[in-house]
Amino acid sequence: MPLPHVVIVGGGFGGLSAARALRHAPVRVTLLDRRNHHLFQPLLYQVATATLSPGDIASPIRWVLRHQKNLQVLLVDVTRIDAGARQVVVTEGLPISYDFLILATGASHAYFGRDEWRPFAPGLKSLEDALDIRRRVLMAFERAEREADHDRRDMLLTFVIVGGGPTGVELAGTLAEMARRTLREEFRTIETSRTRIVLVEAGPTILASFPEKLRDRARAALQQKGVEVCERTAVTHIDERGVRLGDQPLAAATVVWAAGVAASPLVGTLGTPLDRAGRAIVEPDLSLPGHPEVFVVGDAASFSHQNARPLPGVAQVAMQGAVQAARNIVRRMAGEATRPFHYTDKGNMAIVGRGAAIADLGFLRFSGFPAWMVWIFLHIFMLIGFRNRLSVLMQWALSYLTMQRSVRLITVAPATHVEREIGE
Ligand SMILES: Cc1cc2nc3c(=O)[nH]c(=O)nc-3n(C[C@H](O)[C@H](O)[C@H](O)COP(=O)(O)OP(=O)(O)OC[C@H]3O[C@@H](n4cnc5c(N)ncnc54)[C@H](O)[C@@H]3O)c2cc1C
């Protein structure tokens, strides 16, 4: 009798963890992803700010799972799930049938219904996004250097980050360091230290998921680096001239979107209830209502059986959920009852810049240099592959000692560049 077929869609944190958890199970696993690489999203901002190369934070999925004999990796774009027929519909080739499905397709940007802002305010989700932002940032300084008009120069040296979550804070802090330290001596017309970095948050505070004391420290560290932190400030318009904060225009050549996320559109094709962010509302065991053979994990799932609010979109939720979904598949095959998912929160960290971070481990809260060191070693540990770990550690040590950002390359065709660097 053929082994049951488990299809996993997505080779991110959730998909990889699910695949690994099934390595000794009596199943045939097919992992589908439209990209050939697993991306370590928490370090994307370091590619966007020219510290790391794409190849440092991405690894080919095929290589990562090369030792898993019960698994095949296919590079395909999934367009639809036909849950009734138990099939995954792909752009090229025949639909793929499954006995069990794990959907781990993550999330993308959401512009709160203002999709026309997208071209002026790119989000940070993929390597292409990071290289696009890196190009925009570096080009703004280059254009400013040759700009004769004073107002235009100010506009080119104004950077707005929309969204005061961890990604917005990381970007703002690192951009401020880049302007004030890395680039300081390299330009003749402009004074890069006068660059404006404006971090805008519509809610009452930046880093809302952290305790007040840590938020205050992070805010103070940002301000010390020269970041203007605007809380309780809504962005009401974005175009090529900049942004409108409430009814005040702010001329800015570079705007980065770090505000909203929505689940991958594929989730909408399941035909089951979704929450406001488009995530599939899952049962306590992470399966879909009415489809015990389909599990949704990570950023694509809305799991609200543990707290009043759904679990956050972080890597640990995706990884732990994926392992539980895989175990539940094995239980179901053995005719046993599935078990509910319980998320173990291992803590929350955010980096503000060189030597500055905040850490909330529940039993221990700390900030500054010690938190930064913990953050560094945690991320090195979580990265996939010895080469990436060594390379990132060396790049960080170098940039810490010299303030240099080694990947300050302006590339004309970002997508081509990605392919070249990934293929290294
Ligand atoms: C800039 C940034 C910084 C972050 N920082 C942190 C952090 O510091 N700590 C933390 O815990 N979390 C952080 N996160 C969140 C964390 O990365 C996510 O929670 C995690 O990646 C979710 O895992 P996932 O498996 O659900 O989705 P993902 O890791 O996003 O993987 C989804 C996969 O599905 C594939 N896919 C999507 N649609 C299709 C399709 N139609 N067909 C085929 N394949 C498809 C994608 O190519 C991708 O490989 C950050 C996220 C971002 C964007």
C-alpha cells in the first residue's frame, strides 16, 4: 500500500519545521515553494541597510532538506487549494493530490486598503524588497550629493519609516547609524549627519508588545541616535513627494512600509472562515474546521485558543505550530485523537542598533549591550548552515569594529542581482 502523501506548502520557518518533524514518519512528503530558498526574515533589514548580503540569510530549501529521504522539494507557485478534491493547484503542471496538507505560506504586506501607496513605500518581506530598499536608500544619498536645490536636498535626506514594530525600529536605528557614522566622511556637498529619520507609529507607542520600561529605553536609544519618533501619528497619504502625517505634509524621497501584514492570499482559497488579517481560523489542533486533514500554521493561521488575541506572527509560533501539526498527522494516521497546540513563549527581543537592544524573557527583562549580545548569539544560532553563521558573525564583527557596511552596492536590476548572489 502506498504511503500517505503529506504536502507542505511553504518552505519558511513553519514549512521547514513541519518537514523535519516528519522525517521518521511513515509518509511521503512533498514540500512546495515558489522560491528555491528559505529566507531568514529577521535579518532582512540588515540586507536592506547594506550590512549583510542576500546569500548570508537565505539557503536553498533543496540543500537544507537534502538528507531527508522521504521528502521531495518542488519549485512551484501554488495558485489554489481545492480542499474538497484534496488537491493543490499549481501554475505549471497538474494538480498535486494529498492525504494531508500543511499550509505554511506566511504573510505579505497590507496597506490597509491603500494599495496605491505600495510603489512609493515598499515593504520588507523578501530579498527583492530588501535590495530595492537598499538601492533606494543609497541612491537618495547619491542624488542629494549632486542636488543644487536646498529643499530637494532636504527631501532626499529625509527617510520615513511607517510602523513602530520591531522591524520599523530596527530599520530606523540602523539607518540613523549609517547616516551619522558610516557615511559621514564620504560626501563633500551634503552633511549626512543632518539626515532626518522619522519613525511614524499610529498607535500610542512603538514596540507595543513590550513592557513599558523596555519601550521607554528603546525610544530613548532611538532618539539618542537621532531618530524622530512620532507616536499617535497616522500616515494619511503617501506619494512620490513624501507622506502626509495627519494633515501635515512631510517631503521625503524614501518611505519604507513596516506597518501592516496580511496572510498570504492562498489562504482565501480554502473556503473556510478567515480573521480580519485574512488568516485561516484554525481549530485547537491547528486543523481547519470541516477539514481534519488540512493544517494551517505560522503567519497564515489565526490561533486564538490560548489567549484572547491570536498568537503573534513570529518565527517561534510558526515552528512550534508546525511540529504540532506534523505530530497530529502522525496521530491521525495511527487512529489516535489529535492534541491541541500550546505555544511556549520563549521571549521577545528587538534591536535598536549597534550595542542597543531590548529583551523580555518573561522572568528577566534587560536592555542595552547585554541584550544586544544575546540577540546576536541567538540569531547566529538560528541561522541555517555553518557558512551563513560564520559569514554573518564576521560581517557583524567587522561592522561593529569599523562602522563600515560592506554591501553598499547599488544594483540596477535587483531581481537579477538576487539570483546571482543566491546562486553563489
Ligand atoms: C522584516 C521581518 C523581520 C522579522 N523579524 C522577526 C524576529 O525578529 N523574530 C521573529 O520571531 N519573527 C520575525 N519576523 C516574523 C517571522 O519571520 C515570521 O513570523 C515567520 O517567517 C513565519 O513563518 P511562516 O512559515 O508562517 O512563513 P514564511 O517564513 O514567510 O514562509 C512562507 C513561505 O511560503 C512560500 N509561499 C507563499 N505563498 C506561496 C505560494 N502561493 N506558492 C508557493 N509558495 C508560497 C514563500 O515563498 C515562503 O517561503 C519577521 C518578519 C519580517 C518580514
